[in-house]
Amino acid sequence: MSTFPLTRLRRLRSSGALRSLVRETRLDLDSLVYPLFVGPTTQPNEALPALGRFSVDDLVAEAEELRGLGVPAVILFGIPDEKDEQGSGAWDDEGVVQRALRALRASAPSLVLVTDVCLCEYTSHGHCGVLEGEEVANDATIELLARTAVSHVEAGADVVAPSDMMDGRVAAIRGALDDAGFGATPILSYAAKYASAFYGPFREAAESAPAFGDRRGYQMDPANVREALRECELDVAEGADALMVKPALPNLDVIRAVRERFDLPVAAYNVSGEYAMIKAASASGWMDERQAALESLTAIKRAGADLVVTYWAKDVASWL
């Protein structure tokens, strides 16, 4: 009688075709969203190519290339010509994101255009809202966020994504969109956005680092998961159509918890620091970028994310 086990799990691992046939989690391009930075001029980033900045004209060419590759959606971040205390460039009809939306809507009509709704790139102090002393004023800020969201949709945005973490901003934006006749526009809420060390490269690219202090007074403590579920619950009650967890890789447990609690689509942001770590390790010969990136994105999907915002979306288009 054989002493070997009857169950041999390695049987279905013996070839690439078999492994693919029984794979539990599928990574596909249709679930990825590519971040794009638009500013006054084009500024490439050699070390982190996906964090380069485009002028509006060059952004149009980039978007057409992305659509040709099969990338289905982008999320826009704007860097204005000038900044002020209130961040008024965020809702300016001739602001950089508004001009980019109109250009993209005309040139790439099938591309899903998501916009980040926040004031941090537009304020002279770098915080995500207007200040009272050195504190961000919650209620005054949400009025400006709602105004920004409406201006984005008027310019052609398909989805607005508030990332500021002000209390009540989803309800304010939902009300403003409905009043403006945009009741069909969905809100993708950054519902659980943590105060994270993994945002560094983004803040440099978007010129959005705070001039003083930090954002721990409004972004979440990385130690908390029950609070993340409360944030999601409130945003659902206020009218959010989808929920975002950010950053993704340090918070796979949070993604799983959100997935199990709510029936809404769940997004996760594979942030700039996660991208930069693998890029740096790959440049040093310590890691294979393609394998590490695909493994990371698969893990985010496996944890429960329906869609992933990632700087690798353009690369994945060729890898897959």
C-alpha cells in the first residue's frame, strides 16, 4: 500500500496551462484605472515614468495611446499655474483639469474620465481644504469641494472621486450634482484614506506636500480598521456609488473587510510609494518588476478590490 498522500495539490501546478485553468483570481486590464497628471508644461519623470506630468496637448496624445492599448479609464490630477489660500483653481472653468476634460472628451470619447476632487494641489499651503488658523475648516471646505465636483462634470468628467477626507463631503457633492442636473454621475469616494508614508512620490509629482504640519487630523490612523468601516458606512448613507481604500498593499485586510461588509464596488489605490519601491528594487537588480507588479496587483484583487488605480496600468496593457 502506498504511503504517499492521495491528495496531491501539485498535480494542478505542473504546467502553465493548468495553472491558468484553475487560477482563482484573474487580473485583467478592464479593472484598472491609470493616474494622469496635467499641468502647464510637460515634465517627464525618468525614474518613475508614470508620475510624469503632461500639458493639455500632450495629455491628449497620451490618452489616445492609452485607449489604443486598451486602458479603459484614467483619473486626473491637476497642477495649476498659480495657487492661493482657498485653492480656487480647483473649480475654475478654465482650470487645468477642466481644460483637460474638454480636450479628452473630444479626442477620446470612450475613455472613462475620473477626476480627483481635492484642494491640496491648488492651495498655497498644500492642505486639503481652507484653513482657520492652522486647522482645516471642514464645513467651509466641503462647499468648495462640491463646487469643484460640479465644474468637473460640466467639463466632461464621468466620475468624481473626492479624496479630501472631510466629514460630510459625499452628501454635499451628491446634493450639488443633483441640483445641477447631474444626478446620474457616480461618486467614487476615497472612503478609507490613511495618513500614509507611501504618498511621497505623488506629493512631489503633484506639488501637494503640506507647507506645515501633516494630514493626520483628517486622514485616517493606519492602525484602525473598524473606523474605516464606519467611514465607508457613512459614505454609503450619503450617496457614494463606490468605495476606495488607499493605500492598497499595506491595507489588504481593510480591502477584505470592506468587501465583506458592503455590496458597492470596491476600489483600491496602488499608490506611488508602492510603485516606487518596486521600481527602485528593479533598478538595483533585486526584483523583477513585471513579476512583482503583477503579483502585487493580483493580491489587491484577491483581497476583494473590483477595480485598482495603479501606475502600472499602461505596462499591464503590454504585459497581459
